[in-house]
Amino acid sequence: MELWSIEFFSALLSIIIIDLVLAGDNAIVIGLAARNLPKENQKKVIIWGTVGAILIRAIATLLVVYLLEIPGLLLVGGIILIWIAFKLLTEEKEHDVKAGGSTWAAVRTIIIADAVMGLDNVLAVAGAAHGSFLLVILGLLISIPIVVWGSTIILKFIERYPIIIVIGSAILAWTATKMIVKEPFMADFFAEDWIKYGFELAVVALVLYFGYFHKKIQTRARRGRT
């Protein structure tokens, strides 16, 4: 991928949107982990917890970018990412995080919780980066501060405009198809452009279609129980 090309910036934009959509909930983890601490210690917990989470996420993402060079893993990663895109549309996340009793206990909670919750984010960003370590680092540097300091605004926007989740899911599904079509041993199958682009469009459409109807069924079932 050529540096500073249209392809480069479109990939960077995808990474930032993926980070904002998937990592927005992680800001809640920070608040929950620090809620029992004195006000003067909460800022310290947020700073050190965020630094630790960023370091772990950066290392994990760079590792996944490297692993995706192994034959077959682009296909596997793409399939997993399609499932993540579907779950993003249908899953209702819960935040059950134990508050830390001390500053370092809270920092540890934030780092561990972020590592567990960020697995989908790591895979999605690694796929969108197309093997570029620079894109991974730029995406993290731009989006993580936004998530941490603008988390409340982001979450309010997502609640007020559910279309943001739909857009995020579509980008994830599209990223997944890009990973699959780039799998070396499937190159012959996607040799024709109309097959490649048709496959990408079909997967995105199917994820949104089934995600929408699954969510609709969930809503009806929930109303039936009340």
C-alpha cells in the first residue's frame, strides 16, 4: 500500500471508525473500575490504566498483523470478523466490572478488562490495516485519546443515533471480505473483479439483513416477556 494514498487514508478512516465503535464501551470499564476511589486518585487511575491498555492493545494488534501473514489465517480471521460484525448488531453488552479498592488494583482491573474486551477490536484493526504497522499505530494514536476523553459523548451519540452501529458493522463486514479475498490460496476463485466485488457486497448485505431481523426478533421476544 502506497503511503499517503487514497487507499491508505480510507484504511486509516476505517480503523478509526472501528476503534470508536468497538472501543467506546471500554471507557465505561475505566469509570466502573475507578468509581470507589477518592476523586484525587481517579485521574491517576484513568491515566495509568489507559497507558497500560494502549500498550497491550498495540502489542497485540501488531502481533496479529504479523500472524495474518501465515497462510490460511486471513480466511479464518475474515470469518471471525464477519461473526463479530453480526454480533455488533445484535448483542446487548453488559458491564459487570469490579471496582478497585486501591489505585493499582483499579489500574490492573482496567488493563485486564480492556485486554479481554478488546479482542474483537484487535482483530478488526489488524484486518483493516492490510499489513501496515504504521496504520495500526496511527489508528491507535488518533482513536484511543478520543475514546478515553470523549467516551461519554461517543456513547451518547451511539445511543441517540443507532445508525452508527450499523455503519460500524458494515465496515467490519467489508474489512472481513477484504481479508478473505486477499487470502493467497483463494486468489484463483476471486480472479475476476465481478466475483470479488460481488462477494464483498453480498457479505455486507447479508450481515446487515440477518442482523436487522435477529434484532427485531429479540425486541419482540423482550416485549413479550414484559
